[in-house]
Amino acid sequence: MEYNFREIEKKWQEYWNAHKVYQVKEDESKPKYYVLDMFPYPSGAGLHVGHPLGYIASDIYSRYKRLCGFNVLHPMGYDAYGLPAEQYAIQTGQHPYITTRKNIERYREQLDKIGFSFDWSREVQTCDPAYYHWTQWAFIQMFNSYYCYDAQQARPIEELIEAFEQVGAKPLHAACSEEYTFTAGEWKEKSVCEKQKILMNYRIAYLGDTLVNWCSTLGTVLANDEVINGLSERGGYPVEQKMMRQWCLRVSAYAQRLLDGLDSIDWTESLKETQRNWIGRSEGAEMRFKMKDSPVEFTVFTTRADTVYGVTFMVLAPESELVDLLTAKEQRSEVEKYVEAAKKKTERERMADKKVTGAFTGSYAVNPVTGEAIPVWVSDYVLAGYGTGAIMAVPGHDSRDYAFAKHFNLPVIPLIEGCDVSQESFDAKEGKLINSPQKGKEKEGSLVLNGLEVYQAIAKTKLYLEEKGLGKVKVNYRLRDATFSRQRYWGEPFPVYYDANGMPQPVPLDKLPLKLPDVDTFLPTETGEPPLGRAEKWAWDSVNGQVVETWRIDNITIFALERNTMPGFAGSSAYYIRYENPRNGKALVDKKANDYWGNVDLYAGGAEHATGHLIYSRFWNKFLYDSGVIKDEEPFRKLINQGMIQGRSNFVYRINNSNTFVSLNLKNGYEVTPLHVDVNMVHNDILDREAFRNWRPEYKTAEFITEDGKYICGWTVEKMSKSMFNVVNPDNIVEKYGADTLRLYEMFLGPLEQSKPWDTNGIDGVHRFLKKLLALFFGHTDSVNVSTDKPAADELKSLHKLIKKVTFDIEHFSFNTSVSAFMICINELTALKCNKREIVEPLLILLSPFAPHIAEELWHGMGNKTTIVEAQWPRCKEEYLKEDVITYAVSFNGKTRFNMELPAGTARQDAEKAALTHQAAAKWLDGKTPKKIIVVPNKIINIVI
RNA sequence: GCUCGGAUGGUGGAAUGGUAGACACGAAGGACUUAAAAUCCUUUGGCUAUUGCAGCUGUGCGGGUUCAAGUCCCGCUCCGAGUACCA
């Protein structure tokens, strides 16, 4: 009897595959459960041990739910569009499709080896035209919709046109980039082209001039979540702000719903918090300022309306359109110089540069409350993209304004009683107001704030502003619209052409998918157009409704197609819906399929997608919900984040100027250089010296100074990467120990959510557990040997303890403790020499989600004809868990003195009596009568003397 | 700066307010073996005992609540993650 995991695992993987064991379809007789993993981007490096962590956890949960009688949808696919494949294509000329397909094959091979219960018949790939058909379709739906604030949902754009025709723009509450006030009459007067331009301002997918994150090295724009600390997430290249005409998604219209929806879903608090911060709701007021010497007006946003008496200057963002309007003649050259300098700086430089800079525009605004004239400045500490791109500066109570005021010698007015602003500003929102007109001494109708608490003063000022028509209460969100164009080849083409007026028109729905054309090279064109600009034979014939391979300038029915492609998150925003009905050529999802499967019950993936994918998906889902395509408003009901698996690097210590290596604990006597060594040559920190000598030619003659005949390596925790030689592929582990050991070990490593370094130091213990399990089944024979005898009480107890623990742990995603529970149970049963069928059969069912291959093998070895997948999860019977005797810890004045065993079910009074009359008690009682006795059933008896 | 986590043996980590350190690794000792591997047994937080069966101490630090605190409350220290000229 030997644990031949290679044979066992191969056998059952082939069996499951051949018998389509994990394929599911809608089944009204069973409750559904949808378990989803974030689908991987198939990179060239293949899967490493960090990837399967979440997959194993969700697979355990899927298998568990299946055994509990649920119809479980557990699909997998690939996020196949992405930058690395394109960059590889630029270098090698190989089409990204080829590399992507190759990588997918490798991923599939690796995944198959681990024994997941995916329904591969539902696989999707985002680069497959049959899939991106529906990405393009959704885009057109967004193009043809606007967001109505009254209905709080997306509505067809035709309804907006109708409203314009009847009442004009002013009374409507619709999400837009710029407010319009035209009347119904004025609307009707407008040309077709003008109307199109106005509608663009309202569409949910719109073409707009926006400030974008431009990364010149990558040659593309990036979304906010793709920029980290002013550098591109991919590659770490500098990013600058640039005004560009781009496709955008009006995500901001959904800000409030995205925020509110968080309360209805079961995600970790930290992830919800991250999204709340990203959405960044802030309540405040918009205040209108008039200029002293010109008719121009502008508004600012503030959360501290109460500080209006402390405004000593105004600041405009350098990119603000107001700069040009408000700059006085004599200051023009200085301001222009400043704005130019600011524009040249990248986002990162601006952040790094904490120096205070700015320029005076030479003009003055009028404080709407006091009537005083206040100077208007330009400075890059004010952002064009947030609020109105202009602020009222209150140096007394805002540290940034304070720094600016001190630098340019502007006055600082304290507004809170007792605060000291001689060294720094007082930013806290607390205290009593001063320095506004005194009650009784104020002019008629002026705003009196003195003596009020800050929150009262804010409320009063808002009210005052609204009454006097000087401003309005306003909620601002940090969440901005998503830029949706990428100047890249390897992405979904926009289903859009530009008509004779240069206006974008959607490709008719029945002509989708609009396929990605071939190009000769994947670089931008010489004229700076995106790579698709090289597709010369790629145009749209609007009369015949098809892609044509010709450019005929004289024929006005042949139009240019959009040359940008969609970003990475386009394909990943609704893939979970497509899994429900993946081969449907008529719709994204059939209504019946979606009614049955609904949203994702459990979503497993990394927390790094908090502000990207997980926001976009929620937005996309809400849009589809508004459009009546799907039935649930939130895509992912419960979300678990697996931690990151870091690399555990190993070092050898070379004695300087020699080829001799000294073991870790002996290195102190020498001058040594630590060198990274491939972790695959190290086991339990002991170096395989032969493998090391063969690793590289220069180590061929290496000498070792060992301890007890072993060379011990040093170690440290780093990111898993090729250059550190610490990448561990799951294949190696599967080859050496088997998939079941890998699965159990990854779970045993620690709590799922926690980031932890990968080390194989404990893997033997898990492997040993499986061997013990086999020993229990086989005894000393070569075939499975189970007895049909009735189990004894202690055997039943051991099993039911396990059922209770494992069921509880799986429900709470505490997989590491359930693996421990299996080990305890097997140790107990081994000690009892128990191989009784009534015990080991349920045990195998419990184990099957964790180690499906060996469980299946033994299940069949016992004579079962069906697969273990069809078994039923065992129920825990509490009556087997009852203790005969209960151990009480008896303590005196809180100190435990002795343990005492009493029969289960002993009455409280009898327990008290027994504790006092116990022979050991006399020592502490010392003849005294106790003041108080506390009996905690099953636990402790505390006697207070 | 702000927000959210975390701190328990040599290591990974267990502990609904109720005997802290489950389980596993590693280490030490032993059995089997010509030997090794494999397997099995014993010990393993620290200190004091160990011809004394036990005692003391102990969950980052300082307080508090409680009969009882790793767990709850207050105040620190350190570490990690996210986010940031957001007005």
C-alpha cells in the first residue's frame, strides 16, 4: 500500500472530465448557488502558487455547497486583453492572439492538475468576438442612455430628446458634463449637429474633452485607478495631466447609488471603506463670487461655509478656464508663465514638490457676505478636476491655504474662539465662532455666527446663502467619470464610426461584433494615431451596414471607424453575467438563465481590485439593472479577499573572494556576501548541494562549510518574482506531493485573508496526514479494508466532532482550522484502530472538498458506484458529542487551584457542594465560609472567600 | 496627515470573556534497521524543581472593567495595508 497520488489524481481528473461531472444547468428543483473567482490574466510566466489560493478556497466552498444539495455554478475563464501581450507583440511581431492563446493553454494545463470543479463548458475569453460582442453591445446601450436623477436610473436617450422638445433643458435633473438652460423652442431651432453635441453632454458613454492621465511612455491614457502615486500601475512610468477628447463612462452619475449599495452587500468593512473613500462623498455648499471690476462670476465649493468671514484670497487651478478670463492685463505675462510651468510638471512632480508656488491674477473678487474685495491667485495646489477648480482660501483654518498665505504674505483671520494661528492653521471642525458681526451690532440682514458651534454655523451659513441666492447646498463626489479610450491595439474595438459631420454613430446592433482588424505592426502610427490607425482596409459602409476594405473619399457613405480600443476593465465588468448563458448569440444573457442564477453569491479575489474592477463592475451591473437586462442591482453579494502569497527567498553565503559557501549559523566568523539561490534547490532551508553545483558553471567547484553535514540557507520575505529566484509553480508541488497535498497545504498555511510568505516547510505534515488516512483504510492489506461493525461511542464522537467543526469552519471560510480538525480526527481514529464503514464513509465526504482525488479513490475503493460528488453532506448529531464527565476548574478568588470531574448533568448546587467538600479545597478555604460561589456550566467554579 | 488592520513559543498559527499555545513544522531523545529512507513513541513557552507528583511567570507597553481578559474599555509603542494638495 503506497500513496500513488500521480496515478490516483490522473485517473479521477480524466473520469470527472469524461463524465462531465461538474457541468451544470438550470434546475428549478434545486436552490442555486453561484461561486466565482476573479478570472486570471494569462501572463507568460504561468500560474504561481499564489494564484490557486483563492481558487482552492472557492472550490472547497463550491464542492461543499454541492454536497449540501445546491445547484452550484462555478465557472472559469480568462481576462485575455492586456498590455503585456501587446508589448510582447511589439517586441517580437507575434500577434498578441497567438501569445495569449499559448498562455491560456498553459494556464489551463496548470489549473487542471489541481483538480478544480469548474464547469469548463461555460468558459469565456474576453478577446473572443463572441464574447466582446456583448461588451460592445453594452457600450452602445450606454451611448443610447442618459442618467435621470428624478428616476434615479439610466433612461433611454429618446426620453431626454422628448423632454427637450417639450420643456427644454432647464427643469431637468439629468447627469451631464455641463449644465444647459435652453428652452424647448431654442432646442427645436438647433441643427442636427448641434443637437448631437448637446446630447453627447448627457450620454452615459460619451465623447468628451477631459483632463486625462496621459502616459507618454506607454503611449496611452490611463484611468485613475491605473495611476499610483503619479506613476503608471504597469511599468511605473510618469503620468501627466492632459486635455484630450476621449470616450468616457458617466460613472459619477451613479456615485450615490454605488455608495448606498455598499450597505446591502456582505463585503469586508475595510474594502467597503476603501470604496467609500474612493467615491468620496462630501457635503458642502457652492458659493457664487462676483468680480469687482468685471461681470464675470464663478462658483467655489466648500465644506466650511462657516469660514466665509475668514476668506482672504481666492485660488484658481492653473488648468481652469477662469484663469484666462480673470487675469488682468498687467499680470498676464506672469500668470501665463506660471501656468505654462505648472502644465509642464507631471502629476508626480507636483506631488513630490511641496514648495508653495502661485501667481497673482491682478483681479479681485467680492466676498458675497461681507462685500470686501479679495485678491484672486492661481496655484497648482488647487485641482482642476475636483469641485469647480476654484476655491475660497481660509488660511486660518486650512493648512494648505495657510502655507500659501504665509509664503505670499497674505492676511490670516482666526475665526474660532481661543485658537492660535500664529504658527499653524486650526483645521479641526470644532469650537465657537468669533470675528463675524456681533449679535445686536450687525447690519440689517447680515449673517451672525459668533458664539455658534462650527456645525451650527455651517448649517446657518448654508441657509443664509440659499435665502439670499448667493449659493446652494451641494454634495460633491471625488469619484470621476472613467476614461474609456485606450490608444492600444489589443483591446475591444469601439462599435462606432464617425459620420459626415464628424459625429460618432453606433454600429447597428445586428452587425455586432465589430471584429478587431489585423495590422502589420502594433505600434502607434507615425502621425501619432493609435495602432488601429494602421488598419488601412478598415472602414464602415453605412449604407450596406458592413465593414469594408476600402477608402473612397468621394463616397460619403464610407466612414472612418473609431481607432481607439476599450480599456482592460471593459471585458471584466460583466463577465460573471455571461457565464450564466455563455453561448447565447442573441443576447448577453437569456432572461430565464439570469432569473435562475441571479447575482454572484460568493466572489473570491484580491483586494487590490477595490477601486478598479469592483467599482466598474458595480457600475456596469447597475446600468444593466436599470436597462432591465438583469434582475439584481449588486453583482457580488459576498466577497472574500484572499491574501497575497509573498515569496520566501533563500540565501547562500559566499566567503568573499572565494568559491566557498558557509552555512547560516557559522557565517559570523567570515566576511560573506549573501546571494539569492533558487528556492527550488532548497528544502526546509537545507541546500541541495549537488543541484547548486549544477545550477551555474561558476558554482561547479563550490565548496561548503556545513553544520552537522547540512548546509543551512538564510531566508527573507520578498515579493514573488523571477529575479529573486523565489517563484514556486504549483506544478512542482503537484509533481512532488500531489494536488491534494497542495490544496490542503495552501489552506493550512494560515487564515485565507492574510498575506503570508510561501514556504514549504510544513508541507510534509500535510502529506503525512494523507498517508495516515490511507493507512487507516488499508491497514496492512493492499485493498481497501473497512469493517461493517457498529461504531463505538468514542468513534462516533470523534466523527461528529469533525462534522460540527468542518461545517462551521467552511461556513466561516476558516479552512486552516478545518484541516487541523481532520488531522486530529485521523489521529484519534488511528489510535482507536477504527476503520468502520459508518465512520470513514462520512469522513470521506467531509474531506472531498479539500482533497477530492483521494476521497474519490477511497470512496470507490469501498464499493460505491456513484461519484462522491453526488453524496450528501453528513449532519452532526449533538447526542454523540455529550461528555460523560465534565471537568470543572475550581478557583479561589479567581485563581484556579485544582480540576474536578463531575458526571455530566450535575446540578449547579451539587457542583458547588462537591467543590467545597473536595479534599483539595480545605487548603484554601481554611475553615472559612465562602462569600460567593459562581458555577459556569462546563467550565469553572469560582469560590470567593 | 487620514482610514483600516495587526502584534501570542524557534516557525506557521489555534483559542463563542472561562485550564493560553490546538494542529503542524522544526529541534532533542528513543524504537525498528547492517545502514539510510520511511514509520512509530517521548519531550518541547520561560524560570525554579525534577528521588518533590509541583510552583511561579507568561499573549507589544501602561492603566481599567470583571469572580475570570489574548479576547471588552481608555491611553501609548511598533509593524503592515489603503488613500491623499478633494477645499
